[in-house]
Amino acid sequence: MTGGPREPGADPAPGGADAAPGGTDAGPRTGDGFQTMWRDLARIGRHAPSGGYRRHAWTPADADCRAWFRAQAAARGLAYETDRNGNQWAWLGDPAAGDAVVTGSHLDSVPDGGAFDGPLGVVSAFAALDALHARGARPRRPLGIVNFTDEEGARFGLACVGSRLAAGQLAPADARALTGADGVTLAQAMERAGQDPDAIGADPERLARIGAFVELHVEQGRALDLVGEPVGVASAIWPHGRWRFDFRGEANHAGTTRLEDRRDPMLTYATTVLAARKKARLAGALATFGKVAVEPNGVNAVASLVRGWLDSRAPDEETLAAVVAAIEQAAAERGARDGVRVGVTRESFTPVVEFAHELRDRLAALLGGGAPVPVLPTGAGHDAGILSAALPTAMLFVRNPTGVSHSPAEHAAEDDCAAGVSALADVWEGLACR
Ligand code: GLV
Ligand code: MN
Ligand code: MN
């Protein structure tokens, strides 16, 4: 095939994977195992009209992804377990021996997400294990593959729930109470999916078995494309968080209420969105209102409540705090003029992550074979970032020529996926087989 990994015969994704060029004819190939896994997974949770994926935690699509993971483990004779938080693990060797080298990522998606964010890391992990066997390498340490549950937080609003719980960074009661737009709590959703919500919580013994966790991920920008390299190593993750802005005004008739008599929260919201963009630009940060809910949500009614979720990220925590404070202030000032009450709730925060230098440098040396490997920071959150507080973690990025992510246009060419698999196998071989 000449395109990147994708479901053969799939509807063309608008501007997306099917539109992007594939690898060179002479370049390395991912192999049948990778392609078969990719094709099987590509069928799950795809929303044909958008071409994107809707694999939200504890939904039927998620269950299908989880069944796929389990089947991959079984097909390779790996020991399979689901932990108390619903994370899935596949093991070669006895994890109780400790000092395991684990790789993997997540299989859930944002609403109408791309095919690669998460699944590339999981599929590449199984393919790397196959490659390791083909090389005849003999692991001296246990090898693990993981699918962390609910990484994107698309359904319950908080990202990296599975890894946060395992690392003791999320109180079980807070997790159970997380509620989706449909009114279903995380506890109810887990129960319906056959996972005991009363069992969730910190899992230090499980994490203590892991000597290193290396997450492979599609790059969510164009840094690798710009330097012409297929694979890079992560240096850091920007601090980031989610804030809920509640703009409360007064519902009223759109046809009879004079403009000067209105208390319209939509105005305050709109002004805040523009202010967020400006404050972020001035500070070299990022600020996004990507989700909004309106009450009563009628065409001919002034809104009574606009709820907007701000996602903000910056190179350092001081800058992030200053940007969010400036956005809050802009909202409050405009709210005072509009007769709108503004309430802000921080729903999550992830501090800056500086990946363990020793492991990062080791990876760079293993992959480069003497040549320098790109080392780059990212503004995206990852389970590897959450776990970095508990154990040595690192990340590999695979080139994404579109630079687009959280969209069906996200892409990686087949040759680059093959380079990622080979890099993961090199990492396993270098860390666990010598
Ligand atoms: C996860 O992809 C995030 O960065 O929000
Ligand atoms: Mn993501
Ligand atoms: Mn991801």
C-alpha cells in the first residue's frame, strides 16, 4: 500500500488520513501484523459523517477497543490483567519480578478524534514485541504493554483518569463523582461496563513493578516534519489545565427585550473568548475555549447561562497562572458591564513535566546510533506525564506531516510508523535485553 495505515475501503476522511501521502516505495514497511491490527482497530468507534473517532471511556466503542487489546494479548500468549482502575496490561515475563519496561498509550479518543492519538502507541507496542521476537532478542526484564483508560477525558471532563488514579493523583470519590453531559457519573458508567467503581484508587504496588515507561505517540505538531526526522524524543510537557467559566445572566425574549435591558451572558462569553486569545498571544501561551453549553439554548431566547471550558497551556507555571488570571479578570470586567455573574472553577491542573533526563538521554543514544535525535517539548498532556511523578518515564514522537491532532486530519505515514515500531523495539532491546 502507498498510504499511511488506515482502514482499507474506509470513507475518505475530510482533508484527513486518506488525503495524505504515504511512504516512499523503497522505504521501510510496518509489516502485516501492524497493518492487520490497524485495520481491525480502525473499524471501531468511527463516525462516518465526520471521519473521526468517538471512543469515549466506558462506552460500547471503548469496550470494543478493550476487547481488541485483550485479543492482541491472547494472540501473543501474554499474561493479561485489568487493574483496579480499568487500565489494561499485557505482560511478557512475570511483572512481579519488578524493573519491567512498559510501553503503550491509550485507545480512547476526543470527539471526532484522529486515528493515531493513542492507538499508534498501543499498536506499535504489540508490533515492536513481534519485531523483538523476530530479532531473536531475549528479554531479561519483564516487558509490559498498557492501555490507559480515559486518557482524553472526553466524556467526564478530566483527562488521564486511569493514570491519575493509579498514581494517587485523583481521589477515588472525586473520580466516581465525575459526570458526563448525559448525567451519567463515572461510577455508573464503570459499573455498566462491568468494572467495579468501588475498587478504584492508588496502585503503588503495580507502579513499583515498572522500571521504565516509554510512551510512543504521534506528534501533535510539525516539529519533526520541519527538521525532516521520523522519530523524536520528548523533553517536557507544558503545564496545562481546564477551567469552567459560568456566565450567568437572565433568560428573556429575543424579540421583545430592549438591548439595554438584557443581561446577556453570551456577550460576556464572546468577549472572554477574544480576551483569552489575546492574553495567550501576548504571553507566548495557549488558551482555547473548545466546548460550550448554553441554557436554555433557544434560538429566540437570550441565554440565562453560558458555560465555557477553557483549556490553557504555557511553557511554565507562572506564565500559565498569569494568563488564566488575566482571562478571569477580563471576564469579570465585562460581566460587570453586562450584568452577568462570572464564576470560574478549576477542573484540572497538570504541572510542568520534565522527563527523566537519564532515560531520555538513554533513548536518544539508543535511537540515534551516534547521530543526534530531535528532542522536543510538547503542549499535549499524556499518561507518561502523569506517571513521571512516580517512576522514570519517557516519550517517543512519530512525525505527523499535517501537524494536526484531535481531528481526522491527524496522520503518520506508513514508513514513519515503521520507524516508530523499530525505535520501540530498539528501546526494549536496549533497556531490557542487554
Ligand atoms: C490530551 O491529548 C490533551 O493534551 O488534552
Ligand atoms: Mn489527545
Ligand atoms: Mn494521546
